[in-house]
Amino acid sequence: MFAKLVAVSLLTLASSQLMAAECKTTIDSTDQMSFNTKAIEIDKSCKTFTVELTHSGSLPKNVMGHNWVLSKEADMQPIATDGLGAGIDKNYLKEGDTRIIAHTKVIGAGEKDSVTFDVSKLAAGEAYGFFCSFPGHISMMKGTVTLK
Ligand SMILES: [Cu+2]
């Protein structure tokens, strides 16, 4: 009986170590034009990575909408600038912009959206970042994405 218990707890331990790489994260956005994180780390063992975006504020998306956009760090500002004219229905992103690696739609208070992308799209040694492309938000709403 004791041996069986030990075996079971060893198994539990082994499987919890296998599960150690968390291949998803939840990021909250607010009425204060902010994300609740400045840095996202992606484990190299993840095949895909999922980001769930939430909005804990009370303002609607046409006033304080947020999305989550992933690109190379050098492409962040150009993507945001080119997306200004796209309008909220296009999530303030230029259609067919190949510099965008992944993005959620623009959400308002109480809404959520998620996006899953292939981690193989990220190259080791390249600097990546995330931001919100709602007009004017990138100055406050951005952070780094690192493969580790
Ligand atoms: Cu925003």
C-alpha cells in the first residue's frame, strides 16, 4: 500500500515536471491604457503559444479598446502607424500586413479574445515585442517577447 502510494506520487511529480512549460498566458488590459505585464517569456519547448487578452476596465472598445499584437520589435511602431487608418473594424491593423506575427481583435470592457501562434515563427536571437495598435496606445501599451 505504501509502495503504491509512493509510486503514484512519483508519477504525479514526473507529469507535473513534463507540464512545466506553460505554453499560454493571460494578459489583462485596463481603462488606464495599460497591460498588466511588460514582458512575456515563451519556453522553446512550446510548439504553439496562446495569449488570452482580457479587459478589466469599464470603457467600451470604441473609447478604450485594446488588442494584442506580436511582431519584431523593429516593426512595432511602423505596424501601429500603418494601422491607424484601418479603423476599429479592422482592429487598427493594415490588411495583409505580413510583419504581424499574431494578433487578437480589439476588445472593450468585459470582453476577451485569444490568439494561438506557432513558436517556430520566432527566431532565436531576434528581438520581439507586443503592443496595442489602438491609436495612441503603443506609447503606454507595449512590452517584450523573449524565447527562453
Ligand atoms: Cu489599447
